[in-house]
Amino acid sequence: MISTLRGMPAGVWLFLVYAFIILAMLGISLPAVVNLATGDAPISGVGLLSALLLAYTIFTITLVLQRKQAAWAFSQGLATLTIPLVPLLWFATGLVGAVFAAVLALLLFRGLRTARVRDWFNEV
């Protein structure tokens, strides 16, 4: 396992950091989702979206760590969440936040599209 982690391309490392940040943000927002479910509405759009994003993120991280071929496509899908992050941070924090989100998106997409990353996902 250690040799696998040492041989991991930089694009995969960046994606894993990004995915674990998504998990942390979901964990931080979880009390609000639980409050909503126990108080007003047992089934809500926010709760459903949080559950779907949590499942998709955990599944994608698992596939990436196992070096499965399907992980490449799933990681591309999770990286697309940076696209709506650009205007969201533009309105929330201004130009600095939007530039940060745009740079993150470019680094993620560029890092995940290299041949070395594509070849790294070689397990069936």
C-alpha cells in the first residue's frame, strides 16, 4: 500500500485532497441537515443532496484508492463540482474566491487528464 501511495501521480493526490475537503464540508454541514430532518421536514432537498454527494464522494475515493479503471471517470465527475464553485465564491467572497476556485478547477482537470494518471488507474 505504501508503494502504491508513493507512486501516485500529483493529479491523483490533488483530487484526493479535494475529495477529502468535500467530505469535511459535508461533515460540518451535517448537524444542520439533521436538524432540518428532525424538525421541519423528514425528507428535504438539502438532505437528499447531501446524502447523494456523500455516497458519491466515498464511492469515488474508494475506487481511486483501489486504482480501478472506473475511478478515472468518477473522479472527473466529482471534479465538475468546481465549475459552480466559481460563481458561488464570486458572489460570496469576490474576485479572490472566484480566482481560487478557477485555479483549483484548472489544476484538477489538467491533473486528471494526463496520460500518467490515466495509466495509473489500471485495475479492472
